[in-house]
Amino acid sequence: MAEKAKGKKEKEQPQPQEKPAAKPTEKPAEKPSEKPTEKPKEKEKKPEKVKKKEKGAYTRYKVDTTGLTRLRPYCERCGTGYFMADHGNRFACGHCGFTRYKRA
């Protein structure tokens, strides 16, 4: 009898009804050209960067038979030892930012 009662309970309990599967949100179809199905290409090796050589003091002087001559002026604010950069139409100090324009 216990088995029958058990069987009745199983029959009495409503079995869960399967809900119709909701449609998944569909994404717009992608063009095959946008997403390749081929294996990704191997990464191309980039050429190594060429490191710039530091310019030595010899680039700021010219050696003559009379002696050394400075090719660029010293900064008026910073004093000796701080050469000014030559930018074509002006000289500029990289240390303090002082700028002296060349005469045309």
C-alpha cells in the first residue's frame, strides 16, 4: 500500500511543463570578410629600433690651428657650460628655456 500511495503522489504532482525556449537575441549576421575563419597570421617581426648615439662635446667645438672655437653660444642666464640649441632662426636653452632670435 505504501507503494501505491507513493505512486499516487507521483501521479498527483503536476510535472513541470517545459516552457517554449525564448528566442535568443540574435546579432546581425556578420559578413565573412569581417571575421576571417582562417587561422590568425603569425605576427610579423618588427625591425629593431636604431638607438641614437649621444653627441659628445666634440660636436660643439671646432678645432683650428689657432685653437678651439665654440660653434654655439652659451646661455646668458645659465652661464658657461650650457650650450644653446640651434633651431634655424633662433637659439634656445634646453635648461631654462631662454630664447634668443637670430638676425635676419
